[in-house]
Amino acid sequence: MSKITEALEGAVATVIAESRTAECQRTGRQRLTIDRAFSQILKLIAPRIRHFTRQYGLVAHWEDAEQCCAIAVHRAIHSYDPEKAQFTTFINWQIRGELQGLRFRLMVDQRPSARKVAATTVSMHGLTSNVDGESLSLEAIIEDENAVLKTESAASDYLAMSATRALLDAFVADARSSAIDSLCKRPSAKRLSGDAAARAEAAARRMHSHGIDPAEIKKLDQNLARDRAIVEFRLFAATPESEELEAGLTKERARQIAKRAATVIADLPGRNPRFALMVR
């Protein structure tokens, strides 16, 4: 075994030994040891990297070839089994595979299928120029000058819509709580007539609905849904379809509902910490 082979095997063994520790648990000394050993491996196999780069006709793409070879070395270290072969033999196949893939990506015109139809690869950068014929970078063409403004506008709309929904939810929850409190304080109705089974069923329904008739709860929720739609349309300029939900109400009644809701919503930021950012 030559000195280069021994040094290469030693550096690979060092990287493998230090890499057994999870990356998130490695110390600074372990990371430094791995980096130094990896650099030594690249230095030792640099001659064969240059040889394979020339062999695959990638001298014009030297930097890309070096990066591919570094990736090949990294993969080879983590899949290397010393009992099956020496690293000097194992790494050759890894480097050749990466460089062959690079050549396939960069030199598509040299493939048999491309030669058959005389295909020619044209760089997108070569097709970009301004009205004066000066070349432009591809980034300058695809860049949207209004991207920042559009992004900020979309984010502002999203936050405004989210705040609107949150305020409406809080308004409905507050109105429902107040309405249920009022219904609970209302004098109880006379005892229902009928047999004991009917009275027991009615009592069970009231027990599960704050002592209120479930029909009244259902009607309350329907009215709140209607009021929410009216408020959303009149105060927050919702979709025009919401106006149809005002059917059955006079314009004055709808205006009063929106006015009362505006008062409640304006008071919410001062009472609910969730909306504290809205207070100036």
C-alpha cells in the first residue's frame, strides 16, 4: 500500500469515526477535525479529479466538475465499506458517475439522439437583449419591479381580512352571550300541560340549553348569522351577494343593526387583549 493510499484511508477513517456522532451533537473540535480530514482527502485525490475531468471533456467547466467531485467524495465516505474494497478504488466509480451526470446535463448536444437531429443547445442568456441590442442578464428580464409592492399589498389585504373575520367573530360571540343571559333572566314560563313524559322531555331539553327552549336558541343563531352578514356587507364592503340577506328587513332596521354593531366592534379593542394592536 502506497503512502498516498495509507494517508487517504486514514483520513477517510477519521471522517467516518467523527461522523458517528449526530450532527446536532458534534462539538466544534469534531467539526474542525472532519473539515480538515475532508480537505486532505480532496487534496490527495486531486490528480485523479483532474484526470477524469479531462477524460470527460469538462475542462471548460472546471469549477462545476470540482463541485461534483466533492459531492462524489462526500457520498463515497458515507457509503464506504473498508472490508469490500479500498477507498482509492471505490472513489473512482463515484467520481466517474458524478462527472458523467454533469456531462450529460451540460453537453446535451453530444448525445446520439441530439446528433441525429442536429440539435443545438442555446443559452437563455444569449437570447436576452434590450431595444439597443445590448445583452441583458436573465435575472433582469424575469425580475418584477412591482413584486415588493404587490407582496406588501397582498399581505395587507390578508391581514385586514383576518382582522375583519376576528372582529365579526368576537361581535357575534358577544351578542350571543348577552342574548343568552337575557333569556336566562327572563321569568320562566308556566308549567307545560300534558303527561309526565312530555314534561320530562321538555325539562331535559332546557337542561342542555341553559334552561332555554332549543327553538329559541336556534332562532337566536339564525338572527345572529343574518346580522353578521348585514354588518359584513355594510361595514366591511363584503361581496354584493350579502345584501340579499337583508331580505325581510327594512333598510332602516338593517342600518340600525349595522350602527349598533359598529359601536360594539369599536369598543372591542379596548376590552379584548386580542385586539390590543388595533388601539392607537
